[in-house]
Amino acid sequence: ELENQLTTKSKTLDELKQSLASNGSAEQTPEAQSLRIAELCEMKDSIVNQVAQLKASMQSILEQWRTYDEIYAEVSLMTTRYLYCIDQCKPSGEEASLEALKKQVKTLQ
């Protein structure tokens, strides 16, 4: 959106330059108008550079979030698996008999 607005403003600035070249203005001298337009062009170029830097930065941040989401999904899955395993390892009664433990070991294997 910012890039589109900058393109529109650039066209407007170009039209202003052409208008100044053909008409001139009684309010300001042509030299003052040319200086002002040059300042506006410099400001526009600076903003274009800042938008480009912002776009690159945002793309980098987006890529980092994608990586985070992938790793988070992996960790979540591993956590669920470990919780399941821990749940399966719990003894079935108050006292863990040798037979019950052997049965659990066999089940886990």
C-alpha cells in the first residue's frame, strides 16, 4: 500500500515539475519552486528507501515466525508423545507388584 501511495505521489510530483516548467507561478520565483521540488524529490527518495528497508525487515520477521511455528508444532507433538509415554508408565494400582511392572515393560516394548 505504501509503495502504491509513493508511486502516486511520484506521478504528482512529476506533473508539478512539468507544470512549473511550462507555466511558472507568480507567488514564488521559479528558482524557489525548483528548490522546493528538489527537496520534495529527495524526501520521496528517502521514503522509498525506508519502505524498501521496512519491506525487507518484515520479510525476515515473517520467515522467523514461520520457523517458530514449525518448531513449536514439533515441540508440541513431542510433548504430547512424552506425556502419553509417561501416562503408560504409571503403575495401575497403589502398590506396584513385580508382575504388574513386568507387564508394563512388555507393553512398552
